[in-house]
Amino acid sequence: MIQELRFKNFLSFREESTFSFEADKSTEMEDVQVVTMPDGVRLLKFAMVYGANASGKSNLLEAFDFLRHFWFYRTKDSDEGTNVSPFLLDKETPSQPSIFDIKFYVDGSKYWYHLEVDKNAVLEERLYLYKSVQPTLLFKRELENGISKLSFNPAVVKVSSVGQEKLEVECLKNISFFAAKGNANIALGEIDKVREWIKGKILPEILPETHMFEYAERKLFDNDKLKLHILDFMHKADFNITDIRSEKSKQQISAGVMKIIMESSTLPDSEKEKIKQDGSFDTIKTTFIHKVNNGRCDEFYPLSPEQQSVGTRRLFGVESAIYDAISNSSFLTIDELESSLHPDLMEFVIEKFLQHKESHSQLLISTHCLDLLGLIGDLVRKDSVWFTEKEDSGNTDLYSLIEFSGINRMASILKAYKNGKFGALPRLKE
């Protein structure tokens, strides 16, 4: 589980900002929203961020997704760049490094990862393990004369000189250590445990425009548990969908499409070769069975995905991703969860997510849905609410609801927000 992310000089965040999942002393909804780590740290399972348009809400989520992508993006060209996006509304920051510090727990053990990266190269990368109050260094990576140099803590990680040399060769200046490790068959103990955790437990960000339906179709095809979950969810959400049927077929690939696939820089060579040999790819056809009562009796009608509402399609995809997070105790970010969803349905999505007490999954959303602020104390904890506000300099100020005094005496957090008590509102001019 993730404890906190500190970062600076990234997108609209010029100054250092900290987002934390650590719970305060409140015991509200403790059994469903808080997970206690072996060292006593209490972590939230859910958090949401509010703010005006262009205030930086999405950029907070993008900070997590940048790390997820950067950790495993591999390139054979060291001059390609790192794809990091520094703060641009300043003369100095575009040439300065972006800095990330993330603390998280893997199997009850706490780790701290540090990254300094500019548009061309990784300047520094470190990983620590907390065996006590003080962190223990596992590895350090620095840039010397354009070349990545690695050092390991021999008391914790045993690496031969040959192994270290191979890792340094693979560690191009513009990729992460974890991406380089994927090309080296070397056991690194605690480091491998962290690498596998971040690879499997941090899910891709869901944006309003993300094509989630196709993702859900493929997930659902051979996963009966997911199918039952989706059907149960849609039944309780009153969608009148009683069954979802899927069948797989092969579609031939045209010469033009094949050329694009073969030239792709993101598709593994093994996958390209398989597609080339087959000359086709699998497609999934999904049919939704709707139950209606027209006064005669219950009748059932099959409808295609194209005949479903935008909201039904999005919910189908989003809930499949949430189920994935719940099942694997993963971390998931969703930008504007309310997109194409009724506020009541959005609340239902969050409520059902939190009911899975046994899962150590975490969900972070950005939202404009004010209805959720009206549910503080019933569905939402105060320490799970965050705000972003754009300063005159263009920098995003990130802060938590619990930083304000007197919130426990407020009759309505929602009303206080609307009245400007917490900022993070559009600045409308006449």
C-alpha cells in the first residue's frame, strides 16, 4: 500500500507537494477504510481531490502514473529522453530536475524510493528499506559523465562485480533501474520484491477518455468471478442486465495494419512475431441480455455494446478495473470518476469498493461531484479529502481538508466549501 508521494517540478507543481494516504487519529469507518501496517501506520483505502478546472487535480494523478510508466519503459536509444514534464511557467524550472519520493509497503515492509530526473536523463535513483525508524539503503544510482553508476548495500543485497557491471550496461541514462533490471537475469532479493510489487500492484490511470470497454471485454471473457461481480453490481445498480455473453473470433490483419504493428516501439518483439505468424488477432464480441416487463411477462433481449448507453459502457469498464484492484490489492487512480455517471451511481461505486474489507486496495479519484462532500461522516472520512488551487504563479497548491481548524464543528462541509472556506473554487470574473 502507498503511504505518501512527495514531488516537485512536475507539470503544474513547481514547489514540493505531498499527498498522503496516512489516516489521522479519527476512528470514523475504521473497519472499512483504514488498514493498519505492522509498524502501526494506518493507511486509507480511499481518497479524493477537488479543485477548479485547470487547478492541477489531474496532474496529481499523473504524477503517480508517470512513475508507473517510467519504472518499466525500455528504449534502446539513450538519446530518446525520459518523457518527464517539468513546470514550464518559469524561466528556471524547465532545465531543473523533477523530484519524486514515494513511500509504500510491500508485504508489511516499508520502502522509500527516490528519483531525480530531467528531460534527458536520470540524475539519481535510490531505494531504501525501513528495518527500523531509520531507512537502510538498498541501492543507489548516479549519473557520472553521462553514464549510470550503481552501488549496492552489501549487508542487504549481494551482487557480484560481474552482475553489477551487466546492470550498469543495461542501465541507460534515460530509463529507470527497474526497467534495466528486466534485461538482466540477476537475483536482487529485496529489490526484486519491490520491482514485482510496483509492476503488478500499480494500475494504469483511468481518464475520462480512456477506452475501458475493450479492456473489460477481454478481462471478462475468461474470468467467471469478474462476470459474476459485474452482473451483481449491475443488478444492484438497476441496469436490467441479467447476463453478459462473450465469444472470441479471429480477425485478419491487413498489410497496412501489419506494417504499423511491426514498426511499433512499444510492442515486444515476441508479440510481434506471434502476430506476424498468425496474420490475425483475437476479437471479443460481447452481448448484453436485458430483462423487460411489457405487461405480458418477463422478456429477455440481446443488445450489442453499441446499443448500450455511454454510462453503461463506462461503468462496465471502470468497475472491471476496480474489481482488478480489489482482487489484487492494487492501487488505482481515476480522473473524474463521475464522467458519464449519475452522482448516486458514483457514490454506489465508492461504497461497493469500500465494502471489501479484506482487500488492501487503494483508490484515488479526482472529481467535481460535490455530493460526496455531503457524505462526510457517512461514506467519506475527512482525512480522505484533498484540494488543489492554482496560484497566480501557475503553481498548484495541494492541501488536505484536515489542515483547516474547526472542521469538526462545521454543520456542513459541503456548504463551507461552496462558501469558499477551503478555496479550490473557480475564480469567476464579471
